[in-house]
Amino acid sequence: MATDLTRIGQKTRKEPKLVFTNLFHHVYDVDNLRACFDSLDAHKATGVDGVTKHEYGQNLEVNLQDLSNRLKRMGFRPGAKRRSYVPKPGTAKGRPLGISNLEDKIVEEAVKRVLQPIYESVFEASSYGYRPQCSPHKCLDVLGRTIQQKCVNYIVESDIRSFFDKVNHEWMVKFLHHRIGDERIIRLIQRMFKSGFMEDGLVYASEEGVPQGSILSPLLSNVYLHYVLDLWFSRRFLKQCRGQAYYFRFADDFVACFQYQADASRFESQLPNRLEGFGLEVAVEKTRCIAFGRFARNQARQRGQKPAEFTFLGFTHYCGKTRNGYFKLKRRTSRKKLGQSLRKFSEWSNKARRMMRKGEMLRSARRRVQGYLNYYAITDNADRCDYYVHRVKHILFKRLNRKSQRKAYTWEGFSQALAYVGWPTVRIQKNLSPYRRAEL
């Protein structure tokens, strides 16, 4: 089965305009469904029906054969997704997630495995989100070296307002038809769109948007923005630019770099109309054009101002300098993300002190801190990481000493306990120096 899907990608690269008309048999193939079931995380939240991976797997072969037969005769109907919320700064309710039933997750994974080889062959190099061999660090690395080594003097940063909630289903189907000619695949995806969601015991219809948390949503969102933004920039807008221009997108987060201010201003002015034509909206308060690059610092100082900064993928990018005084792009953890991370750790530690023993809590805290450093401990960001680790240690010390009326640790004893569990130290995990030429 894996060989067949690999051949699909090879065929797509050889025939860029090929429309695939016979794909659905890969979706209902029992071997493919079994591989999709095996790939699911047994610890993930359950959907509306409450069926776990363990329960479904007790009679796996019968269940998969039944699912395959229903898919084959187009009798499969996705269930409503369970609406859940995760904290989101600026909103009281949080970010909505759609949690699918386990059987729906299997089908979503099967469709993803069929479509991904096709679209990986046609996606632009400027798209980095939710793709194999791509990561936020790779996107940051290429962006940094572009600003450092190319003629970049202006940056346009922007944000799409509630992108996942505003994806237009009709446009999505039109975009899929460019490569997918098998109507059974299209009908199945449309059924997933229309399955709705359950909240507070009531089922609501979904007329637009793709649910965050769905296995298939990241791929579909990339397909949508591939046609709405990526191709528009590379094949139309870039040809009209007087100077150099570059564009980087990770999911719905993107920035554009320009040599000349006129090109940057034109991009900023045309972007709202481009998105509006496909049912999307620019967050005007988060969209701006700034001077940024090797000349921005001196120009800002001549005006008596500080050079502008921009935030992308959780990092604030600013105009720094080397020991010899030359321009160097530098990054630090954004103040917003740093505050979120500390609040999240504080909330976790407050709950954990009531549920965990001291040793278990220390080991769990160590894993959380290491996970933070794995992402944020990059070149030029050691100071912010040191600050985070310093604050976290004090929060943890305070929480552990509130587990009972008696004080659990002195600071010296606490330091020894941290050393015993292997408390992480701040070391650069990713070398993202903009002078680097090698890929990650």
C-alpha cells in the first residue's frame, strides 16, 4: 500500500497537470485502514461516541472490514465532532477544537495519506506548516538567512482573522478539483465538512470552516492557502515587483520581505482584496509594513526612534549587530509567548501539587521545561530562556512547599533535588545563525 502511494507522488512530479480520477480504492483498502488505526494515539481524547482505541481494537478486523464495506458503497457518514476549547489569549471562551470519533479519525488519516503525496509534489517551497521534512525552525532558518543575505529592507507582517473558521467550502471543493477527479473523494470530504459539531448536548451544522484538531484539517488548510496566497504571490505578484521579494508561510501565519517600499506597500494594500475574494479577512490591527534590515537601525536612529521589530512563530525578530558592529538579524522569545508559557506552567504546578508526589512532580516539570527549550533555545535567545528557567524554578519551589503545612524544601535541598532528576540547563538546541548556509 505504501508503495502505491509513493507512486502517486512520483506520477504527480512527472505529470504536473495530471488529474487523478481513481483514488478512492486506496481509502477503503483494509490494509491502509489498519495502518491508519495503528498510527492513532491511544491517549487522545474521544469523540461524541466515546469509543476508545482499545475498545475498537478488541474486534479490529471485523470493524475495519465493516468500515471498508461502508466506504466502498458510500454508506459511511462521519459523526458530529465534539467541540472542546483550549485557552487562547484575548478570548474568554478559548480556541475551539473539533474532536472526531475514532472511526472518523481512521478515515481522515486514510484520506490524508492518499492526498498528501499528490499535494506535496505541487506545494510551493514557501509553505512550511504541517508538511513532511518541514518545521518552524526550518522556516525561521531560511527566513533569517534571507533577511541577512538578500536585499531585504521592508517586512510586511499580517494575520488572517479566524482562518480555520472561515474557510469557504465551495472554494475548497473547486481547489481540490484541480488535482482530484475522483468524485467519491470529494463527496467524502464534503460529508466531513457538513458533519457539524456537538456542544452542550446540541448538534450544530457547519456551513464554513475546517475544524481545528481534525487530522485532515492541516492538509486542507495548506491546499486552500496554496491557491489563495502561495501561487498568487509567486506567479502573479512577484512578477510585478521592481526589486527582490520573498514570502514565508507556516499554516495561516505569514510574512513577506521586500527590497523596495513601493512593492511592500502594494502587497499590503492588495492583500485584503485578495483574501476577501475567497471568504477570508485580514486582521487590520495586526497588519503593518515596517522598515527592517541592514539599514533600518541607522535610519531609525536618525529619526530619534528605535528600529521596528516583528513577531513570527513565537519569536520577536529585531535588528541586532555583531561584535564588530555589523548588522545581524536576532530573535528572542516574544513577550506574549513568554508570559503564556509562564502562566501555563504556574496553572499546571498549582494543580499538580494536589495530585502528584514530589518526585513525580519534579520529573514532570523537567519534561515540560525541556520541551520549552527544545523549541525556544535557539541562537541569540539564551537570555530569554535563562529567564524562563529561573522563573519556573521559583514557581516550582513555591508550589512544592505548599503541598503540606510543613516546608518541603530549603533552597539548597531543592537545588539538590533538581540535580537528582536531571534538571535541564539552557543550551542552544538549534543553531539558527543567519550566517549559516547549510539547511537544518
